[in-house]
Amino acid sequence: MPVKKLKEYLDSQKIKYVSLIHSPAFTAMEVAESAHVPGRELAKTVMVKLDGQMAMAVVPSTRKVDLNLLRESVGAREAKLASEAEFKSLFPDCDTGAMPPFGNLYDLEVYVSARLAADDQIEFNAGSHTAVMKLAYEDFERLAKPRLVRMTD
């Protein structure tokens, strides 16, 4: 099931979405395969630390975050991947590594790849290793207010 906090938020904003329940999957590519979503269309949320501040970097599941490109794009001095131990407690309602890209629900800045912004829809882990959610990209953009930055090749 999608994380309750996200579902209630989307419902309160009258957002149309689709929830897909799939067999347990842990990597972004496994999730895409289980949910029958092309890997390039599934957004993965990568937790990063920019100048010591936790943030979400959202990229297609087929891409890796280029930390140097992200650092330059946001004007940070330092960009590092966050460890699970560093971010796990920020998402008490989510399975570790399955957090949705709605940083606004967790007081986190969200950076999104232009590759995802070019699509009409966005699909992502919905807080568990068995749920994916799909909604209009413009709704995601309006609610999560991500900053569009270059962070993949």
C-alpha cells in the first residue's frame, strides 16, 4: 500500500493518481520490472547531502546521479550520497529506500532531472517495496516544487 501520508496529501489536493501493487522489489530496475513500467519512466529518489543538508535527487531509474554535475548545478561546495543510516529516520512511515519524491512532506529540498520533467506522467515508489504511484508530472511539480537541475549525463 502507498504510504498513508502521501495518499492523504494527494487526496486532500484532489490529485488523480494510480497506485500499482507489485511483488516485493528493492532496486529501481526490479521495481520497474515488477510494476511493468519502462525503467526510463520510473523515477528513483536518491538521498544526497549538499553542503551537509539532506535533499532528494530524483532521476530516471536507468540513470545515476552525477554528484559533480549536481553540485555545480545547485551551486553547492560539496555533494555526497547519504547513507541509509543518515536518512532512514527522516521517513518513519516508509520502507528504507522506497520514499516518494515528495520532499515537501518531509521538509526536504527536491531536485529533479530534466529527463523526468519532459514526461507527462511521473511514476515512483510510494513508500513501500510493493507500491508504485503514477500521476501527472504537472501535479507533482505543483505540489513538490522541485528544482529542475542537470545531474545526469
